[in-house]
Amino acid sequence: MVVSAPIILVMFAAGLLLGFVGAGGSGFIIAILSTVFGFPIHTALGTALAAMLFSSASGTVSHYREGNITPRTGIIVGLAGAIGAWCCSQLSVGIDETKLQWMTAGMLFLSAIVLWIRMGIVSKRSASMMEHAAITAGIGFWFRAIAIGIVCGALSGLFGIGSTPFIQIGLITLLRMPISQAAGTTMLIIIPIALAGGAGFYGSGHLDLLLLAEVLAGIMTGSYVGAKFTKRLPLVYLKTAMVVTPFIGAALLLF
């Protein structure tokens, strides 16, 4: 099989934007692969989920070094999320391509709205690690953590989206986790979710390993360069781009 330079170049350009806003961008990747390059939506979903595994692993290492990860919570939520992702990836392959494309577009629109809500929550409240520790001491913590994991994992497995804003809102509101810890712990949670979801699509024959390599080559190099602009451009550009990016992906899928 021949490596596709156009895919790598387009993914590099997408990586510039994703690196700038600090997003995994699986929904954005799905939109490009299915609408620009014509890949079946199921293949696009499987590839995007698998690519998210590598980008999340890289981010997890960085956040761990900065002390921004709560391992116990991340592991519990992540393992629950893996169950939801694997189960729903099996359901996803049975959904009609056109319907799935519309459903994924709708979830991208919802992600943008949830991300906007998350920004409002972040600006109004800031929990402490003592509050989070108090939550984890009770039996209710297990129910909340497992519920967050299963719901967010199911969204990832079914629609191929990263569900980052959903995970972070769950950690911040239900588990009273500080914002910086929620950001880092989310990266850890996504690893088992992406692994299980990607494995589910691979097992059903909807993961092209060469395509995955091309996507990773473009996205990872583009993200590395794009991240350098995050602190160099005005904050208003960053906030706008964070919300607009999933809208662009949704628009591509719809139109």
C-alpha cells in the first residue's frame, strides 16, 4: 500500500489547530476522513479513536510530571469508560452509515455547547484537593466515578468523539476535583477508553493501520507546532477556537 501525502498534509494542518486549542480532536478527524477523503464513517471513527490513544498517552506523561493527575480516580473512571467504549463500539458498527454520520455531527455540536458550559463552570468555581479527597472517602465516590466512566466511554465508543468536556465536567462537578487536576486526569482516563474503543473497531474490521499511521504522522507533528502558539496569541482567539473547532467538524459532516 502507498502512503498518501495529501492525508498527512491535511492532518498536519488540522494538527496545527488542534495543538493550538489543546484538543484530541477525534471528531474533527472523523469529519475530515469521511467528508474530505471519502472514508466510510465506521473506518473514520475507529481511526480517530485509535489516534486519540497516542495523543492522550503523550499528554498524560506531561501532566504526570507536572503533578496534574489523580491516579486512583483516573484509573477507576478510565476502566469503567473502557467497558462502555468497547460495548458501544460493537453497537456502532451496526448503525447505518448515514444515520451514524448525522448522530456524530449532533454529538459534535453538543460537545461544543458542553465545552462552553465548562468554561463557565471553570470561571465560577474552583474546588480543592481536600474536597475531592472527602468525596473519594465515601461509597458514593465509586458510583459517581463508574457512572462518569461508563457514560463518557459509551459516547466515545458509539460516536468516536473524545468526550473530553463531558469527562471534565463530571470530574469537576460530581467528584469536586480541582480544574488543573481534572485536565490532567482526563488525559489518563481517555487512554483505556481509546484503547478499548479502537480494539472494538479493529476487531470488526473498521480500523486501517496504514491510515492510522498517516493520521498520526500529520496530527502529531502539526499539534507540536500548533501548541507553540497557545500562549503567543490573544486569549480571546484561543477561547473562540476551542468552541468553534467541534462546530467545524459537525458542519463538515452535515454539509
